[in-house]
Amino acid sequence: MLSERFRRIARRLKVQARFHDLRHWHVTQALGAGLPVRDVAERVGHASARMTLDVYGHAIAGADRKAAEAVAAILNEVRIDAKPQKLRRRPRRSSFGN
């Protein structure tokens, strides 16, 4: 059996880990790398993405900061005109269709 083989290898390497720990590591790494939660949930056989988030939400705790930094980097590349443009209002339409 694969888990028994893993246990022997881990014992020989003096590593305290179970085969199931590899599953947790895999999910944590996948979410931390930015893979979509739904895809990761399907890959590991979770019934829903909610279940994955409940168990592994800590792996994407910094995702909001990463997203903000990515948007800021894009905005920093955009050239802003020195003169702000005035917004033009559309003419109102009468309720009578004129």
C-alpha cells in the first residue's frame, strides 16, 4: 500500500509526516499559489469550495494584499493626464419622450 511505503520512507529519513499530510501540503501550496478555490476543491474531492475555504482559508489569507498590490502596480503604469477632464452630463430626457 502507498501509505505504508511512504511511512517506511519517512521513518528512514527521520521525518515525522503522514501520507495524508502530503494532501494538506498540496492544497495549501495550490491555494497559496493562487489557483482558484473551486479547482482545488474538485482536485481533492471536496464537496464544495466552501469546505476547502473552511479548512484551508489560512493559505489564502494574504491573497487580498496580493490583489491590492497587483492592482496598484497596474494603476502605477497608467499615465494620468495633467489636466483633469470635466465629466459631461447627458441631457435629461423628458418623461413624455420629447
